[in-house]
Amino acid sequence: MTTTLTLPRRALSLYRHWLDVLLPAEIKSGDAAIEGVDWSPDAAGEYCGRCGATAARESITISGCPHCRDERVAWHNVWRLGAYRDPLDQWVRDYKFRRAYNWGPWFAQRLADVTPTYDKQVVVPVPLHWSKRLDRGFDQAMLLARPFAEAKRAPVANLLRRTRRTYPQSLLRSKEARRRNVVRAFAVKRAVDLTGYSVWLVDDVKTSGNTAKQCTRLLQRMGAERVNLAVIAVADPKHADFQRN
């Protein structure tokens, strides 16, 4: 009789993390990765500024695009580098799951280049649950937020916390499941007066928008004049991007 030894998921994740630390894979990032690749950040107007989705230019109006025109959004605008598709999706996966840390500052600088600057602004990362940070070995939103804030000459404020571990939104297919997944999953970590401030809420990928909605509402309760989302990529509203992975 053969006995198969299986490791708990958390232990396996930690094992892979320390294996990557001790024997890092050669993964190109930043300028080295995009050399010879036909890719450039999206300019404003090449996607819906209200929800961040890809849409034909002629279909985007002041009230949004076909994906969001009949829906309320909590934030003011979405700014992105591109859609979550080749080659950007692979770069994001390398950044998040293969510990290609150098992508963080590179993405942050590109985001700073394509976003406006306000007189009173502050950068807030979407919080990562402590257990996921332990699994992953780093906080991808904070790694984006710090160089983004430096480029914007704005402070970073770690104002929010995640109260419980949630499922990745990309794994949930229905709108209702994605909404329930993040209900009451966030809280104020440090209350400050944001009256008159424009807040940049920074994250890696916008999927359903429910996470951003929960965080935006907390920031608005602190008095934020506007909350803009700054993300590397925006997934297809129907989640076709993740169904291919």
C-alpha cells in the first residue's frame, strides 16, 4: 500500500514562496519584458472612464458605456494601463504569483504618467488580508501605491483593512456571488479627515468592481471629495478573461 503525503494549501504556498526566494526564476519584467512587444498603455478615451471597461470610442458618453450606463458606480473615474488580456495579463500574473517584484514600480510609474494630478491628493492601497500576504510574501497593492505616490508627490495612507479573507473575485462567476464575497469585508483601519482630498485607490486588477465599491464608500465617509481608481488592468465585465485562464 502506497501512502501519498499531501501538504495543506497554506504550507504548500509557503514552500513555493521560500523556494522562489532561495532559487528565483529568471522572469523578465519592465522594459526588458516589453522590448519588441507591440504594447503601450491605454490613453484616456480608449476605454470607459466611468467603469474602465473596453468599449468602442463612439459608444462612450458622459454617462458611461454599454457596460455601465444603467449602473451606479461609487467612484469618480477609473484609470488603467490596459485590459486584462495578452500580454498585460501575463505580466500581472508574473507580478502577483511568480514574485516578479520589479513590475510594481514599473507599473506604478506608467500609471503616474497617464493619470492627472490634483492639488490635494492622497494614495490609498486596497488592503490585502494578512493571511494572503503571508501566502504571497508581499502586498502587491502597497508595492504599487508607494512608487505611484512618490511620482505624484502625494502621501501614502494605509487607511483601510480587510476584516476577513475572501475568495478571489476572478473565481466567482455570478454578479451576486461577487457582491456577497466582499460585503463587510473591509473596515477603516485609521480614520482621518479627507475633506477636500482627491483619493487614488490603487490595486492591481479591477474585476467586478465590488471591492473598489466597498473601499470607496469607506473613503467617502471620511470626507473624500473624489475617489479615483488607479489599476494596472481591467477585466472583461463578463469575466471572459478569467475563463480563458
